[in-house]
Amino acid sequence: MGRLRRGTRAAALGTVLLLAGSVQAGDVKGSVRASDEGKQKVVEAVRAPYWQEWNGFIDPKKLPFDYAREVSAVLIGPAATRDATSVSLRDGTLLPSTIVAQHGLPLRIRNDDDFGHELYAEGLKGFDPVETSPGTTRTVQLEQTGVFPLRDRLSPHVRGYLHVVAKLTQVVHPSADGTFVFREVPPGKYTLKIYRGPSEVSQTELEVTSTRELSLDPMALPESPKAGK
């Protein structure tokens, strides 16, 4: 049987459905939802690159709400991941902008833009503003836990947050409709956490022991912090 205890933190409407896997290993499926008002505030808070702003001739691109960029779903459990975390700088932005990574493992940052970046993390030792040329990958060893704002010395509009945690089992990012799935989860007790920007916005305890569909009351997605903060 699967067992859930609802977390206490909430800020906006959402729904999560969980499917606990078999005794050997199984998938954990879920979904998150943001209110239309919350989505709009998130989009308005994102600082666009210069080519997405009005230049007097061409209409700027509209920035849709992007679950995969804004939200990370995380399983904390008995077996910590041994996989490094990889992110990219693409189209003048950081993808994803909410990053959760395992303490003691590397963070790999690939520059897929055609110009250089100097990404750095405020307060994180060893994550200084070093230039990453187009087409190259930079690796940073994560030796501190905590949450660290990410900035780019060459492109001030590039912003994100890095959460470095222990006992990280899996991280997934929701698809366009807010759904996500953790693959091949071994049996055991886990904590499901939802991160949004600088905050952990939801926490739920669960135990994977048998196949059963479970549902939770509406969960939270907060508004994005204002650009420049």
C-alpha cells in the first residue's frame, strides 16, 4: 500500500496525482497547476533579453509561462543520486532557472548561445563569474548546501536559483501541462518537494511499496520574485 501525508506550505492552486510503483521499482507520477493570475505575474516578472523587448520596428516575443523552466519536482530518499546535474544557457536565458542539485556532485553548464556568459552563484564558493564560451561546458563542484541566486556578469537579464541538497534521489521538470514523472523509483520512504524560484513551496511524505494511484489536495505554486530582486 502507498501512504501519503500532506505538506503544510501552499501559495497558489495546484493538483498532484501520485502513482506508487511496484515492489521492485516503479514510476511516481504527478502534476502541478498554477492559477492564471499566478502565471501572468510570473511572466511579467521575467526580465527579457534585449531581442525580446520593443525596438520600434519588430514586436517582441511573448514570454509564455514555462513549467519546465520555473518548477523543479524533487524526490528525497534513501539512495542519493550519483548523476551530475546539467543545465544550459540557451536563447539568452538559463534553462531551467530553478535548479536542484546533489551536494558533493558537479553542476555542468553548457552554453548553447552564440555569445559568451559569465554565470556565478552569490555566496557559493568556487562558483565565480568565469567566462563560458559558445558551445563549451563549464563544471562546478557543489561543496555547500543551501540556496544560491544565480546571475550573469555579461548578461544581467539571466537569473535563476540553485538549491544544493543532500540525499537527492531524482529531479524532474514538469511538461507544458504541468505533469511530471519519476521513473523506476525503488521501494522506500521519500519526501516529494516542489521548488519554485528561491523557495521550496510544497513538501509531502510518501512511501512506495505497491502499485496504487493516490491524489493530494491542491498544492502550491508561488508567484515569481520581482525582476531585479
